[in-house]
Amino acid sequence: MTGRLKRFYHRMPLGTRLALGLGVLSLVVFAVVGTALTTYMRDYLSAQLNDQLKLAQGAQSKSIADHGTLQGKKYYRWYYAVYDVSDGTPALRKPEDPGDLPQDVDDLTSLARAQAATDTEIIRTVHLNGDGQYRLRACEVEPGVVLVSGAPMQDIEDTVGQLITIQVVTFALALLALVVFGRSLLRRGLKPIGDMAHTARDITSHDLTTDSARLPVRADGGKGGPEVEELRTAFNRMLEHIDDALAVRTEAEQRLRRFVADASHELRTPLMSVRGYADLFQYAAANEPEERDRHLARLRAEAARMGILLDDLLLLARLDAADVETPLRPEDADLAELVRQAADAFRAGRPDHPLTVTAGSDPARLRIDPLRIRQVLDNLLTNAAVHTPAGTKVAIEVTTEQPAGEGADGTAVVRVTDSGPGIPAADRDRVFDRFYRVDKARSRDRGGSGLGLAVARSLVAAHGGTIDLTSEPGSTTFVLRLPKRARTATGELT
């Protein structure tokens, strides 16, 4: 039975349980207050009755001394008994009115005997047969004479009973109102928590496996106090964090799918070419031997192009997993010298694009991987030549930016600028994406695989640098920034 009640209690809503707990606590408080008030009222009325007995006996002592018995006006339902105790044994005197004595005077006689023995005033509460509770008081009127008076306590009991009834009714109504209105107030105060629970339930029913797996629900603001507001803020921050994580995951999945699709598309063409030239080589070897070498050369060219593509894909994969394995071999190198080397190679391979090099006479010493930075420079220069018509001027410049503040490391800056038609605004944010081409109609033989700028940005990021693009009709500039570390007097990097 107890276990069933516990299970029923735990299934109740939190607001109802709090209201019941508040009601039980209030019931205990009401019981303590009611008991204290009832006890105080009973003691107060009893003390008043004792004082009334004392005053009445003081006034009645003169009548007994003058007449031997109590005469005159008496209180309603009070009892009076006069005893002679001169020989130690109480002897009841005959009263003026038989109604002054109860049917059973044994309790009054016993009190008179006790008063004579102690010679002090005695007060007792006794139950008189047929009359109920009475307060008895015995006092010495004169030597050898004792007056015992009895006052009914029915009025006190009635008053205390009425007080208890009023308390029970009042406290019951107050308790009922407290539970009902308290439950309503608690429900209103706990409504924000309930809303957050509904929000969490909506989240559990939301499909997080789709591409648009963002959480459309939030815990709305409202009243509830600082504690509820703090909980709501933390809850919404958690949802924002989950939302951001889902967005990153979705973006990564979409990028991975796009990457796999683009890589498959890019690899399919050279693979088909390899297969076709292999078939032609086999046919030429049997029927046209003079064509065999030409087909073999084309076969090798397609294999080499596919190898370059695979090398770029492998490099990007290693850069993406740089926390596990870094493909860089940093060493002390002169960036200006690397720029000159890249410029010489560009002039030899692209004589139709005049190139201007601007580099200071002082070396720009950096802690870099010279082969990878040279690869970045070659990619930027090749990109300028491939996407501009013949005769377009290309310029490359090396400078140093020194930030404000003593002891701060500078930054080496390389700018590659061409005077071509520029890059459309819609394509500027995506030129660094893998397999992305500004000119969709450009052939792969001339336009490349679309990995050059993606590789360049990943390599620069691996060095802790950045690469940015600004473009307008007649001018396109790629800005490469690499951190420059200070050197000690001995020439060692710090």
C-alpha cells in the first residue's frame, strides 16, 4: 500500500506535488498555532475563574462571620459549603438554601480537610457527578471555619470548543485556498520549465539526419524569476550549440559528398582517356607500328595528369588531418628568393605574360616549408596566366608589415596581381573551393582540375597564414600573408 501511494505521488505533476507539500507544511503550522492559541485561551479563562472565585470568597466571608452561613445573592450554578474544622474533622454546616450544595459533597469535604491540614488556600478541578467539571477553592473564613466554593467550567469548555471549531473551519478553508491558489501560482511559475520540456520533446521528434537538420524550436522568454531565466538562457545556449554543431556537420557532409562527386568526375575523364589510348596503343602495335609511340606518349601524359590530380587530393587530405600528420617540413628560408625563383619559372613557361617582380634587397627570412610555399606561388602565378588572355601583365610583390607594439612579430606579404578581366562577384567567395572553376566551359587541359587555389589556401593555413582575394574589372589581386618570427642575436629562431 505504501509503495502504491509513493508511485502515485511520483506520477503527480511537479506543481501538484509542491502544492501538496506546501499544504502539509501549512497544516503542521496551523496545528501548532491552533494548539498554542487554544492552550493560551484555556489557561487565560482558568486564571480568570480562579480570580473570580477568590474575589467572591472574599466578599462572602463577612456574611459567614455575621450569620454563620452564606446568605444573600449567589452566582448561578455555583456551590457553597461551610465547614467547621476546629477539631480537625470537617463538619458541614446546614446551608441557607439546599441548592447551594451538590448531590455529592465528598469532593468538597475532601478539599476542606486538605485545607485544614495545610492551612493554605487550595484550588482543584474535579468532576461532580451529574454536574460536570467544577473548579473548587477552599479558604479559611475565620479560625476553625472553612469555605469551599465551586464554579462550573462549562462556560470555559464551551468557549474553548467554539474557538477550536472556528480554528478548524478557518484553517481548513485557508488550507484549501492555499492548495488551490498555490497550485495555480506554482503552475504559472513552472510554466517556463514545462515549455522547455515541450521544446526538448519537440527536439527528440526532429529528424537530425537530414541535410536541413537545424532545430526550429527555442524556449520562449517570459516571467519566471531569475532562476528560471538563467535556466532558459542556458537551455537556449545549449540549443544554439547543438544547432551550430549540426550546421557544421551538415556542411561537412555536403562538402564531402560534393568533393567525392567532383573527384569521381575529375578522375573519370583521365581514366577513360587512359583506357582509350591503351586500346589505340594495342591496335597500333598490331596494325600501325608508326602510330604506337604517339599513342604511348598520350597515354603517359594522361597518367601523369591523373597522378598530379591524385597528389593534390592526397595533399589536401593530409592538410585536413594536420592534427594527426603534418605534410610540412619547415626550415629557415628567404621568401624573396622563393618569389624570384617562381618568377623565373613563370617567365620560362609563360613567355606570353609579361611579369614584374618587386622585392626588396633585404632577405625576408621565415620559418616555412620552401617547397610548399613555392608550390603556392606557382599556383597563384599559373592561375593568373590560365585565366587571362595572352599579353596580360602580371606583377608579384614582396613586402613586410610591422604591427604596432614593441617586440611584435611582423608579417611577410606577397601580392600577385594581374590586369585581366577580373573575377565575377558571384564567384569570388568560391574560388578557393575544391574543383570549382570560374569558367565552367573551360577545358581541363587548359583550366586545370580546380584544386590549385584550394591547395594554396590549405598550405598557407598550415603555415599559420592567410590568403585573400580582391578583384574588379582590370585588376585581380591575391594577397598572401605569412607570420614573420623574430630572430635572436645568434640567428636562431625564437
